Amino acid sequence: MKDLLPAGNRNGEPYYPFQLDNASGGIKLGSVRDLLASLRKLGEKGKKITRFKGLGEMDAEELWATTMNIETRTLLRITMEDAAAADEMFRVLMGDAVEPRREFIEKHALDVKDLDV
């Protein structure tokens, strides 16, 4: 299987597009191949991997561990300027006009760090 991403970023520094986190730390992974191998090893050890799309899918313990725990959470202040920028981004990416979306993708394609497919 050919890796989908090069080993380094545009500056030649190591690039790790994937990261698996757990209570004892995390592991950075440089390719889809490494990610799949690590996920398989975790599955063989009986570990359960969960992906939530929203807070409403979590039970109380999961919500506390991932979102509410004051030791590990991060709170960000959202301003009206942030809301206006978010609205514009949704209009470009989710709107009916194709050309602005294409221009955005072409401009930012090499800057992708987290891609959820």
C-alpha cells in the first residue's frame, strides 16, 4: 500500500497527520499504513475505539472524560467576528456556488492537518 502523504511537510520537518491518544499518552503516526497497523494492534488487545459525531451521543462518563473535566478541558471565547467568519466559511464550503469552494480547496489543499472522511 502506498502512503498517501509524504514523510515530511513542506519545510522538511517530520509530519504526523495522525495521532492516537490514551490515558498514558499518545502516539504520532506518519501514514495511513501506520494508523491501520496501530488500530489493528489495539483491536487485538481488546481495546475499543469510539468516534463521536456530537456530544449527544456520549453517556455521562464519556462526556466528563472528554469535555467537562476541568483538568483537561480547554475553553475558548467565541466572538461575533468568529461567528461571522464561520458563517462565511459555511457559505463557501456548503453553499450552492461551486467556484468559491473549488478555489478554497485549491488554495488550502497542502495545508490540511486534520481530515475527517
